Amino acid sequence: MRLLSFQDGDRVALGLRLGSEVVDLSTLGADVPPEMPALLAKGPEYLARLADRAKDAPRRPLAGLTLLPPVPVPPKIICIGLNYALHAKEGGNPIPDYPALFLRGAHSLVAPNAAMWRPRASQKLDWEAELAIVIGRRARHVKETDALAYVGGYACFNEGSVRDFQRKSTQWTVGKNFDRTGAFGPEIVTPEELPPGADNLRIMTRVNGETMQDSTTGDMIFKVARIIEILSEAMTLEPGDVIATGTPSGVGYARKPPRFLVPGDVVEVEIEGIGVLRNTVEDEG
């Protein structure tokens, strides 16, 4: 099942993508929640029934929609740093025993097909292809063996990083929170369409058609279930929370010479079985 959010006049609509067409879920009855976190919290059995109801519902072309981040304003955006072994190596970092954790704000998100901003303050905007976990059930003190039951779905994430600001202090937060630097989407793919934990999926970044990152989620140090266990030990995870699980090797700052995004670039993050997240780059207005 592939769920998305789109702009429909003055409202944010939820959609179910069926091929090249989309069903507006608000047409399926008053029991359908108007927001993605509440929809995911209904659980997989409800979503399966909803998909059956959608088969005969009116559809509109996907090509005509203005997509939004699948969860436009997540309750939390939690990011995992240095979570691919080869990426840790390319940056000269040891393999961590505990993940590097930081938060992003919703203001940093940018929709599919929209422009990521290279900020006024820096010319060192870097790409980071990431698998995003979207939480479907409230989770606290969850064991790794049970953790996948709390996943509502998966999506692509481009965790754009402003590298010089990231290194201004020991905390990475400022370099990860510039406006419109974190692309998210185009849709949430529910777990039954993917291998357990979205493991061993090919993950790539292309810039203007040139492959920059090419790895698999099998290189993740902390896998999806372990991440949920670690996070839920410290905090309550809520439906709609987004967890960006780290990026593979091939980022711009580690290249010789370093390469960063410039206005006019087209960046595509592709994850096997999930889809392609495409964004352009422009200078901050």
C-alpha cells in the first residue's frame, strides 16, 4: 500500500496511489482520519480494508497533484548519524557502539519535486540518501524482537546537510536544520510490500543523473528493529514520527575534491521497492 499527502485547494488531502492514479481517501467515508499519523495508527488490518474499498473509488492522475511530505508536520523527526559502516569509514570515524542521535524540525522538510534550498549562509549543502521509518503505533520500551510491529511504513529521505555549520560545534543540530534542506517522500510504503525491516534494499543518490551513492540497507550498523528498541528506551515514539536511519558512503564532503550541491542540480534518492524522491536545488530566496 502506498500512501501520500497532497495539496487540494486549501486542504491537505491523503491519497492512496494505485499505479499512475490516486484515490482521495476522504471520499471513502467519514471513518477515514484526515491526517497521516491518525491513519497509520488505525493499523494494518484497517488499511487493508481501506485498500479494498478504494478499488472502485474515483481516481485522479498522480501527475496533476502537488505532493507534500507524506507526513507534512511529523510529531518528531529523529535522525541517526554514522549508521552505515562504509560511510563511517569514509569520514574517518570508528564504528559506533551506540548511534549518534539528533532531531530535525518540520521547518527543514521539503516536498517531493520541490526545490531544496542552498542557504544564504553556506555553499556546502550535501546530499544524504536515507531510509525513513514512519512509526505507526505508540511505542515505549519496545524489545527488538517486537519492534517491527510498530512500523507504519517506509519512505525515502534526502537528509540535506550544511557541512560547515554541522561542524561548528560538537552538536550537529544546526547543520541539519536549515529551512527546506530535508526532502521527504514521495510516499509511504507499508511494510507488507518490503522485506522485514526493509533490509538489503539498494539505496542510491544521483545528481544530474550521475550516481553518487550506491549501497544497500544491509550495510546499516543499527537495523530498523534495533533503532526502535534504542529510541523507545528513551522516549515515546508516536504515530507519524519519522526516523531517518543514516546514509551510505558517497556523500559530497568525503569526495576528493569535495562536491556540494549548486542551484540547478537535480537530486534523486532511490530505494529499491520504495521509489524515487526527486528534488531540484535553488538558492534560498
